[in-house]
Amino acid sequence: MTSFRLTVEKAVKTYGGVTALADGNLDVQAGTVTALLGANGSGKSTLSKILTGVVSPNSGSITLNGAPMRFASPQAARQAGISAVYQELSLIPDLTVAENIWLAHEPLKNGFVSRTLMRQRTQSLLDLFAGLYNRHLTPDALITDLTPDERQLVEILKALSFDPRLIILDEATASLDGQQVNRLFELVTQWKANGMAIVMVSHRMEEIFRIADKASVLRNGRTVGERVIAETSERELVELMIEGAGALHRERAPLVDPANPVRLEVRGLKTSVLHGVDLTVRDGELLGLGGLQGQGQSDLLMALFGAIRSTGQMIVSGEARHFRHPRQAMAADVALVPGDRGSEGLLLIRSIFENLILPSWGSYGTPIRVARAREKGAVIAEELKMVMSSLDAPVNSLSGGNAQKVVIGKWLLRAPKLLLLNDPTKGIDVGAKAEFYSLLRQLRDRGTAILFYSSDDDELLGLCNRVLVMHDGRVSTELFGDRLTHEQLVSASMGTPS
């Protein structure tokens, strides 16, 4: 394999008025594992997407072996020898393992796609993890029939199928068991010896110190330092990630009165991702869920809402419950504001009014008393300060912040006693966020119990009475009072003892 050196300097990426990357720098070389570190929202994902051609920087430079480069697409990046393993899998569920791995670069024979060659090459890739997956993981198995760890293995093999010179491992071990991780790191050692460059994004400090040669640290969209792993410590890297961050004054929310009724109690909640979660939320409490993204926060909220299967004990409003469908949760005065408003929260081509009344249309009679429903819709729109032409305007005509207000407003019309929030301010502007924070405080003061996941640590620190930090599908740490600080939150997220 020929020499390889990729350098990114002063990369800037903005989305409207939001700066995702202000000064991103990275130097990646053949035969080296570079850990890319940073707290939530630091710019890791954006920098990774620039490397793989998913997004183009607004400014800055990229050089490959000294020559200027600009990747206009993922295909262009792959042609340059760059491939990535994503935590949010890019697999197509209804295609086979072989079809997913070789999609868009299928093996040819005599000018035609050869399924025989495709199966053979897929099996050769699967043999890299021989004995570490179930027998039904074959080239012809459908992705939809695989377990999470098997899908992650396929994602890794898909990236390898492009014979990359640089491979980006974005939380690639998150779904793997210990033996699979060990085997992956054996392969990483082999790749290094063969001259491949590796960029590793991981929340596990023990993995970084086990396999990485150096670390590049991002904070608030800027690269703030690079360290040789053998010459640094976990504490030094954590301090580099958080130094000066979260310095804005914030009023610490007091612990809720222990005399307040318990609205939700969970013991031993398990899913394919969760491994026994315990928690309690009282009326008037805003309980935060922290930790790096993908540690089970979304699964926890979905399980509590009956949207995914779970086992364990759950008591809601003093009654033992096990919701098997969101309708059952709604009937128990539970509401969920999802993380993806476009695909999960809104009917984009329908009107604002229709979206607002969708979860509660049954309360307006049969046939629907439209005038009463419109009156309620207008009240909630005014309360949330929605900027719109009318209730009849299509919801896809709204800004991101106002569209999110519709998602929240439709549930507030049901007056929930337990409100589940899945990263609700993602992608909305500062003004809309401020209005949302005010609304959360009002709901808390009215006695609503709120379970709030946010990928923005400052939100958790500024709004929540307590924060439960999740790590690998478990609650690893509870932070409150003087321990609810940015340093403690980041340390717990990275699995580093404070």
C-alpha cells in the first residue's frame, strides 16, 4: 500500500446561522490510529463528514499527499481511498448481506454482475470475524433478520470492501461484544502494519488508550489540541475537551421536593440496547438523560412510550404498567416528543391545524367539532408563539423552530402528566431554544414530570434537577447539586472516574 497523508486545515462548516465547525484541523498518516475526541456538539461528526465527502466545508483546505483535494461526494472520497464505518448504520434492511456490502460496486464477470463472486467475496470478509457471530449470518441473509452486533459487523465489512487507505471508525464498537471488539482491534493492528490510516471516534477512553497512537481534540467546533497517547492521560484529554466550556452563568435547578408524588418508577428495564435501567421521576421534576449519543437514551424513551419491546418493571401514576403500543401510553397521560420531527413527529404535507389535533382528535367528538378544535389549536399556537400565516398553512412551510413547536404543541393539547423529550431542540435556532426552555420551566412549575434527553450538555446543566448519565445502555452515574458540572458530565460520559 502506497504512503498516505490527509490533512485538513481551518475547516469551517455552517448550517444557516449555526456554526457546526469553526476551525477544524486534522492530520492523518498511514500506519497510525488517530482518535478524534470531543464532547457532544464539538464538531466530531461534521469533521468526519467532511473527510468522507458527505458535506463540503464553507472554507478551509484539504490536502492528500500534499495535493489540494475537495470531495464533492462520498463517491469522490471513496475513489481517493477513504471509507467509513458509521454508528448510525447505512444498511438497507430488505437487501442481503452481500447486496449491502457490494452495493454500487458489485463484482463483475464478463461485464455483468456476478452473484457468485459477490457471495464468495462476502464470505471471505465474514471469515475475518469467524466464530464471533451466529450461523445464520451468511451472504444471503437479510439485514432485517440480523442482531445489532451482526449489523455492525456488516457495516465494518462494507467499509473494508472498498479496500480503503483511510478508514474512519465512528463509534464502531458501540454494538459489539467484548470478543468482537478484541477481534476488530486485532484487525486494526494488522491494517496499521499494512500502511492503512485509521481515524477512531469513540466514547470509551479505555479503547482509545488501548489502540490509538495520538488524539486530536475538538471543543466548540475548534480543534484545541493534539496529544500523543503514550505521553498523556485520560484526565488531561477530558480537561482539554471541556476547558472553558460551559462558563456561562446558569441557575442550578433545585432538587424536587421528595414529598412530590412519584410519576414514573422503572426497575430493570431491558431492550436489545438497554441492559437494566433503573430510574424514578417525580411530579414537577425535570430529569435529564446525559451521555454521548447512542448510549441508549432514545431507546429508553421509546421503550417507556411502548414504541419498542422491553422487559422490566414500570410503574406509572402508581399503577404497574407495561406499554406494548404508544396508544396505551397516551391513555396513561404519557407523551413523547421524538428526536426526528420530519419522519417521526409531523405529517409534512398536512396543515398546522391537522398536525396539532392529530393525537387528541378523539376528544373533539364524532364528527369532530372543528370550531372547538381550532380554538384549542389557536390557544396553543399563541402560547408557543408560533410564527405562521395561519393554522391552515402546511407544516412544511414553517421554519425548523416553529415546526418543532407544532410537535410539542400537539402533545401539550393532551395535558400529559409525564412528558418524554428526545433531543427536542436539535436543529432549531437560539431564539426558539430560549422560548422552549421557558416553556419547560413552566411545565415543571405546573407539576409535569419530564424526562429529557439532550445531546447539548449545556441544556442539561441549565435546566435539569438531576442528570442520569448513560453509558453502554446503562445508567452509569447520577449527578445533582454540586456534582452537576460540565467536568463531571463529560467525565461520566467518557467512562472516566471523576
